[in-house]
Amino acid sequence: MIIVEFRTDPTIFEQSFARNPETTVEWERSNAVDGDRLRALVWATGGDLDAFGADLASDPTVLRVEPLTDVGNRRLFQVELGSDGVDASVYRHLVEVGGIVQKLVGTDRGWEFRVKFPTRGAVDRFFDACRAKGTDPTVRRLYEERTTEHGRQEYGLTEPQRDALLEAVRAGYLEVPRKADLQELGASLGVSDTAASQRLRRGMKTLVEHTLQSGTDDDGEAASETGE
């Protein structure tokens, strides 16, 4: 499987985001109603959610909207996109190539996607279809989701990062108090203490990005993939 993190312009809900720049939307689920309509559940946070809901109701990309429930500071909306919204979205192209949306967050700056594709060819077909319709997604990160011989996903970790994390746990480096220091950890891995520290930090950052957050940077720079 190929994981791609990319950003598109805020074409969906663009008017609503422009009027409510403090609001963030997280896509929960989508399903097609028929050929030119799409229904979705979205969570909205930040800003005046009453105003945001009212603006969604008049948004050119939205056919109808219904607030469903509030949980803490979040509000769940059911939104149905009309033909203009479906045409502006990339959802149809994702479905056609077998893409699975793992995370999708929208703001006035655009939509941040993390999508799992079955093959690199599917990735190429998706981006070709987007560009053919005038949409040019900005790729933040692209990597292969690897699986161990026991079927465990690697979550974007390089082999050195994975080894460093496992050895840190085995040696007690992450215990309180620590049972091993960086020099001992580096010796076990056959590298310097500096290299061991870098692998640990990068490995922990990668794990957080792939399990707790989207893994994209606010400044638009893609996260680097190195062997360390």
C-alpha cells in the first residue's frame, strides 16, 4: 500500500471557510447518494459554529446541511454536496482508483488529506485525473506502508528507526529511571550515541505523525524520508 499526504485548495466549503477562518472541519464519513450528489458527516470545531452552519446552508457547494449533535466543543454536521460540490471535490477520483481516506481536515487554507492507495499506479491515475479537471494537489509526503513478517504495519518507520525504538524498550532506555544510557543504546545498535539519539527522535516523531496526527507541517514542507 502507498500512503500519500497532500493538500488541495479549499474548493469545498470555500465560502464558509472564508467567512469563518477560525473553524476547522474533520471529515468523518462519506457516501454517494446518487451520481451527482454526495453525503458526508463532518465535525466542526473553532469559531462560531452557529454562524458556520448558517454559512454552510448558503454555500454554493452544499445542497443541504443538518446539525446533528454537539460533543464538547465540536459539532457534527450532515452535509450533502450538490453537483457543483461533487465536481469540485476529488472524492470520485479517489473511489475510482481504490483510494481510502485515512484522514481529511479542512480549513480556510485548504484540505489536508492522508490517503491509502493500493498501488503506485493508482496514485498516478488519481493525480492525473485531478490535474485534468484543473486541480493540482500539493504532495506533502509519499511512502510505502510496509508490513513485518508477522503482519504488523511499520507506520512509516525506516528499519533503523524501528530497531532503535525496539532496542530502547528492550534495554530499558525509556524506563523511569533509565536502565541504559545513549552510549549503551548506541553500542547495542552499532552506532554512535548521537546517531542513536537521532534515530529515536525521528522514529518517535514518525510514530506520532502516523498514529495521533496527520503528519503535515503548517509551513507546507514535506517531512523527509531518510534511512536514519
